Amino acid sequence: ALPISWRLYHRCSDLPEQSEYDLPRNQQVDAGFAKGMAYGMIDYERAVSKRKRRLFDRLFEALPAEGAVLVEVGIGSFPNALYLGSTKAPKGMDIVGVDPNVFMEQYALENANRAGLLAESRQSKLR
């Protein structure tokens, strides 16, 4: 089994002082939004890919070569998996994805798999 602990959703209502901000979500809207983000942003991602590649290359230079921890807040469908799957990325990276929309998880996992982040040889952790 792969060392993956994937958890995108954490309800802040676990903390009493924050429960007033953790309002119920519309599941149908969230599902539609997730699908739209997963398939409707392809042209945008293509348009910004060169700039993102340069930014991620700079990020990788600043991270340790092994065992880096990266937190992506608002991970969505995880379009950045393409860059984090680069051979320039640190080995054994621990990627923590945070998103309040539980429907993003399936698309994020698909993108992580497509980028090779779930391959055992990567020794990456996704949570």
C-alpha cells in the first residue's frame, strides 16, 4: 500500500469559537463547481503554464532536496500537480491539500495520479 493519507476537508465546527463561520454547504452547487473547475479551466491553465513552471522551479530551488512539506490552501482539482510531479520537485515531498469542497477530492486525486505523484517510487505523501 502507498503511504498516502489524503484528507481535503476539515470542518472548523470542531472548534466551538469558529462554528459560526462553518456554515452548511450546498452539495449540488459544490459538486457542479468542482466539475467546472476540473474541466473548465483547461484553457486558463494552458495560458499560464510557462509562468507557473518558472514559479515552481524557483520554489523547488528554495526547498530541501528531500522531505519537503508543501501546503496548498484551496487545492481545488489540484492543477498544480503537473508542476509538483516535475523531476525538479523534492523527493519524498509531503503535500497537504486543503479545500472546503469535498467534491474536489476525486479530481485532485486524478490529477495527482496523472502527474505521477501517487507512484510508489516518488515516496511522496498526499494528505
